[in-house]
Amino acid sequence: MIINFSVFKYIVEMKAFAHELVPTITYTSSNVVQTIMQAFSQLPYLKIWYSPDSYMGANIRVLLEQITKMIDEEIVEIHPAHYRDSIRSLLPCLLYYQDGTCIVHHLFGMRLSTG
């Protein structure tokens, strides 16, 4: 694979510039819930605009709503800085684009779930 370093440098510079205007959090699908919970534990008045994947944004919201039905002892096992009320308080601050898209779902649709 040939890497065009001038293009790579440009992308990194643009991400840094964008981060100065609107700070961003980088995550993977395997750590997104932990990352969001950690961010809210450090900055309780944080607002997160999750994009562009409306499917994942909705799934994360549903998961956090389900966590609010757990007892505090169970929630602390998921993240030591959180409990039922803290999860409830972060829900209004977690926003996602309801008309967003996910390129994988857009391209493959139902084939993802049916194998």
C-alpha cells in the first residue's frame, strides 16, 4: 500500500482544526458506551451530538435507558462513576441525528441481520 503523506498530513491538520472549533471524541463500536459514560463522568454538563449513524445513536440511547432500570450496584459495575440518577441526567444531553445514516446499513440493509 502506498501512503500519500501530504494527503494524510492534510487530513490530520483538518481534524485538529475542526477539533478546536467543536471538540470531538473518537471511539470504536466496542467502546462507545464506556467512552460516553467516561466523558459524562468527567464533564457532567457535556452535550454529545452523535453522528452520522442514526441507528447506533438510537441504540445507544435505548441501552442507556435500559441501564436506568438497573440498581445502582449493577450500574457501578458498568462504570464506577455512574449510578441511576447520573445516567438519567445524561440522557437529555445525548443527541443524535434521527435522519442520519450509516453507510453499512445503507449499502447492505437487511443482509446484515440475516447473514
